[in-house]
Amino acid sequence: MVAAAVVAGLAAAGAGAAALADPASPAGPRPAAGAALAVGDFDFNRPQVAASNLTVPWGMDFLPDGSALVTLRNSAQVLRVRPGQTPEPVAQISGVTPVGEGGLLGLAISPTYAQDGYVYVYLTTATDNRIVRFRLTAPQTQTPVLTGLARASTHDGGRIAFGPDGLLYAGVGDAGQTANAQNLQSRNGKILRMRPDGSVPADNPFPGSLVYSLGHRNVQGLAWDAQGRLYATEFGQNTWDEVNLIVAGGNYGWPTVEGRGNDPRFRDPLLVWSPAEASPSGAAIAGNRLFVAALRGARLWNVPLDGAGGVGTPIAELVGAYGRLRTVEYGPDGWLWVTTSNRDGRGTPAATDDRILRFPPRDTTPPPTTGQPTTTPPPTTGQPTTTPPPTTAPPAGCLVTWTSNEWTGGFTADVRVTNRGPALNGWALTWTFGADQRITNAWNAQVTQSGAAVTARNVAWNASLPQGGTVSFGFQASFGATNPRPDGFALNGAACQVSNQKRMKLR
């Protein structure tokens, strides 16, 4: 991850988890329509699948064209991922020995990629952990940058990232030898800081040493805020997992302290969680939010930052929705990218795992449904077909335009409602499904379902619907053998006319 920082005008501040009954954010209601949105506010009800059927995607960073490079831990491949396209293998890293937690791990793009073309990866060999670099134009030529880091079946660390200073940082685990963490002669149990060629920067806190901070068990995530402060996530042992604010030369206490020790020799973490809630892995900052992917906790932590190195109350997003989460990155497209890690031997894979998911910035209206939904459909081969409205339309209190994208066993629908009656301050659209369709998540409305009967109610920010005004919302659903069009639309009890319904079949 090249430490970036803030892309002005994209969206922030804490998105809500996908509860069907209440799509509003746990951090508070959505802004009013037309209000400015801050970087970091993502819509976790509208995932898109950028890639699926992977095995343990681990490291991720972005090329200047916006595509992502992703490492696969066990197969030692580097993939290029573009949403809506099949992932493209671009490199096979030689010498990788995937044992336990080791393999092909972190990845970072050179901050001067346009000039030097370098891609950096952290990997486990038969004898050590190391960092090598290569160019996509000659991926078979892999040059060591740093070698000789102790390896093990656990606690290999592996996260690498370029900081805002243009230097390369690496989280290195203690390799199962706890004494390494306090030993300045060992590079294990540390965060290392180096020039792009692996040499020691003159301003490192320990002269002649790559060690930037010590007393770490197994750092897994590195992220910088807009002021250049470094945050790191770390696995604890049995009691506490941590988020730390990293300072040059700081000692974070392991193995003497796990969690907060109130010991003046060590720096206490900003946050601690029990391993059942976290086992934190990758980290990313978007605006004033730190996002932490959790493995055992099977969630994404959304942590408010106060701009002065402090944190607010974390919000748990995506709890149990996608299983173990490994990596999170804030993409140059303004979306939040998240990888699952359910095929790492410790999870329960879904049929299409592992996946790379993208979550869009919140917006006052959803964009057209063009990306892949939560269940990855095959490539589009059909053209939109038109389903005619009922032969005789009832007197219309509203006009409903219904557009769906359908694949085997599932679909998404975008619903546009135009009010033809008096102005409304609070609205509810009802309809009836014609088969066994079941809604699984929704956005821009509170959607409830009882049997075939469905009700979509306004949320706080779109309650006002003037005469002639329009509101849009959407949802994702499953179905069994058939997916006939719904019927019986009514807005606040007044029957609605249905315009031509467009359905795109994804085969």
C-alpha cells in the first residue's frame, strides 16, 4: 500500500452493517440529500465481487491505472485484478515455501513506479522470510531486497507498505521465539524501515539498524493517516489483540506485556480486543476512519480517528457476513477493497471463496447495478428484455420503474418510485412477489418481508417525497425455480402503475 492519503470529495465517516431491518449506519443517520460526504463513509449493503474462487489472497496494492495487484499465499502467484474482468496472473514468485502461515504474503508498489516499475513482495522460503522486488515487464527476474528474517509455521508477519516518506516498512513476526521481540540484534518481532534498496535510512531510531519499533508479536497491518502517523494491527496470544500508534524507537512490550500493561517502559495500545472479536489482519485508512480486517472475529472494524492520534469507539461491520477477512485497502477508485481468507485452513469456505469484495462510497442514490453482486454471476451474454406491464393499469398513486439483473438463483433490483399524488412526509411502497423470492439485503430503504408480501419504507434522509418527486432504492434477493415479476405495487396504500420492467439475464 502506498500511503496515500486523502482523496477529497469521496465519501467518509462510518458506514452501517447490513441489517435488513435498518440500513442506517450504527454511527448515526445518513446525511441529508445534497449534503457533502466525507472520505471513509462506505455502503456495506452494496458489495461488488471483484474476484472469486481464489485461495488465500494476502497482499494487495494498486497500480497507477487503478488495477490491483494481489498475492496468493499458497500458489505464489501475483494476480492483476480489474473489476468486471477475469483476474490475470502476472507473476510467479520463485522459491516460495507455503508452510503454516507462511508463503507469498505482503505486496507493495514502488511510490516511484512510473520511473522504476518495481513491485515488492514478502515471502517465505525454505530457510527464511525475505523481501524481493521485480518488474511486471520481467517478472522472472526477482532481486532480493532483504533476506535472513527468521521463518516459522506461525508468526511470520509479512505486511509491507511504503510510507509517506517514500521508505519501505515491514511487519516481521517473532517467528514463535518470543525473545526475538526484545532483542535489538534480531529483526524479528519488529517493524522495520528501509530504503527501497533495503539499506538503512540515516534517521532510523537505532543507528545502523533497520529496526523502527520493537516488542511486537506478529504485526499484520500497517496504515498511515493524513498527518503521517503510523498505525499497526497486531495478533496477541490468548488475551488481547491490538491496534498501536507506532513511534520511532517505540517498545510495545511483547512478550512482557500483552495488551495494556501500564508499564512506563512500554507503549500501550490504542485499542485492544479479545481474539474472538478480532485476530486483526490488514489495515487501511480512509479519511478519519481506520478499517481493520478481522480473521477469527469475521468482521471489519471501523475505528474513528480524532486527527490527533486518538481513536473513538469502534464499529463492527460485516459481522459474520463473509467469514474471515484478511486484507483491507482503500482503492484509488474511492471504494474499500476487502479480501476473505476462508481457505487458509481455519475458515469455512463458501462455494465462491476466497473473494475480493469492493464496497462503494455512500451516495444519496445508488449507481446503476453494473458490477457483480454478492453471489458472482457468470459473464453477461444476454441483452435487456422487456416485460410488459399489466394489461390494464389501476389508477396510479405512483409510477414504479423496476430494473433487475438476474443470474441463476439470485438477482438485484433497482426500484424508482415517482409520486403522482400529494406530497408525502414518510412513505411505504408495498408489493407482492409471485414465487419464493427472498430479499437478503437492501439499500436506501428499510425493507421487510413476510411471505410474499414486501414493504419498503423510507429512511431518515429520503422521507420527504413531493408531488412529482422521485426516490430510488435497491435490494438483492434469491429465488428458486422461477423469478416472475412482482405485482400489486402501492405507495402509502394508493395503487401504482408499473412502467416497462427491464430484466438483464446473466447466464
